[in-house]
Amino acid sequence: MNGVSILVTTVDSKEKAQALARAALDEKLAACVQITPILSLYLWKGECCEEAEFRLDMKLMSDDYDALAALVRRLHSYETPEILRIDVTDADSAYAAWLRDSTRRG
């Protein structure tokens, strides 16, 4: 069975988060996307910034990571979007099977 991964990204509005989540689900590149409001403090171009953002945790099959990362880059509004891959070392077998079935294309 393919491995399970989580792609993490952030956006600056709930609407953008929902649109990105729906695109990932519509393309069957993710089986589940959780959206959480957060406060981000970060360095950007030498300055400390503080912004409200929305974090997306996209659950996917590891083999689909490159395609999902490309979708995020294409639809993202940031100059340098956060795109992090977290490989899951262990997932419940029933959950992993659901994820695989939910993202099966063709």
C-alpha cells in the first residue's frame, strides 16, 4: 500500500482556504482537508509580521504529493506559499484504506 502524507499550507482568508480544499478534493488529490484559523508570526523581507491565517492540513496518498503541491502552487495567492510535506509513519489501516479509495481516480 502507498504511504500516507499530509500537505500543510496557509492562506489569508477562509474563502481561499475553502476554495483550495474543494479543488484538492475535486481533483481527488486529497481525501480530507482540515481548516483551522491560526495567528502566524513570521519574518518576511527582514521584518517581523503578524497575521491571521487559515492552516490547511490535506490528507493524501504519498504518491499524489507532487500533483497536490503543484495544485497548491497554481492556486495560491502568496509569493512564497508554505508547502510542507509530513510523511505519516503509521496510520490506522482502515483510515489508510478509506484515504486510498477516496483518492482513486479513473
